[in-house]
Amino acid sequence: QLGNYELYLEQLKKQIEDKKQHILEICKILSGLRKEAAEPLSRKLKAAMIDLNFIDVQFDIEVTSDPDHFHADGYDKIEFLISVNPGEAMRPIWQVASGGELSRIMLAFKTVFADKEDTATLIFDEIDAGISGRTAQKVSEKLKLLSKSHQILCITHLAQIAAMADTHFLIEKMVDENHSETVIRPLDKSQSEQELARIL
């Protein structure tokens, strides 16, 4: 190899170029599949968001290819674009969605992908942030539907959502002079009714 260093180096460079071309061919196939799937998936996700009271939502999945920068997942950059208010331009979710909106968008995603995921348990921490009334009812109905195929753990302050649960636990913080302690305990039917009435 040292005696024929230039030839050896050229062979290595050719191997690298051949491998790169092979990777780019695979990336192109993968990118084509993503672009093909993006439109029907964005339609399903938009419908799921409308079900969660995003009345005027616009949603799109943008797949941008860059053959000069490939990695383990191909050479695509994928961005979820959304507009939740009429007349607003679509922008990336992370730029526009509030905490409550993000929770509902996540619920829409989980609903659409429910039969594709192996995740047995889904945890929603205060999915009720910033919602009430009809929106809360829609969220609770969607959670109930999702609970047919998954175990749902949901931390909530809204009676509409809590009322849909099969089992209730009360989380309380006990504070005395020296320390605080968080306690969780199961509620029976009567206690559940009292707690639902209290938060209502």
C-alpha cells in the first residue's frame, strides 16, 4: 500500500464516491416516500385538530431536500407548519403554538398515530391549559376514544376531562412548618363525585 500509495488513495476515494452515490439513491427514494405521505398525513392531522376545536386551523408538512447534507435519517428537513388564526401565515409549530395549543396538537398526533404506535401508556400533563367549555369537552371525548387502545394518565384541573376517566386519583400537597409533601391517593365513586363537583 505504501509502495503504490497514489493508486491506493485513488481506490479509497472511488470507494467513498461509490458509497456516497449509493446513499444518495437511497435518500432520494426515502425522500420521495416522505413527500408522498406528507399530504395525506397533513389532511388527517388537520381533521384531528378540527375535532379538538381548532376551527380555522391550517396545517402542512414541509419536506425540504438537501443532497449536500445527508445523515442517518436521509437528506430531508421536515417542518410542521401551522396557522391557528384566520389570515395568519403558516409558520413552524414551535414558533406559534402556546402551551395549551401544543397539548391539543400532541393529542391530535397521538390520535392519528394510535394504531401505529407500540406505546401502551400515554401521559398528558395539564392538557387543559388555556382551554374551557366546548374545547374542553372535545378534548375529553378525544381522550376517551384514545383510551380504548391505550392506558391514559391525565393530570387535569377541568371537570369535563376528569369526568371521562375510569379511575380517579387525587394529588395533594401537604405543607407544615418544616417541609412539604405531595400525596396521591385513589378515590372511590363517592369521593370522585365530590371532587368533580369541587373543581366544577
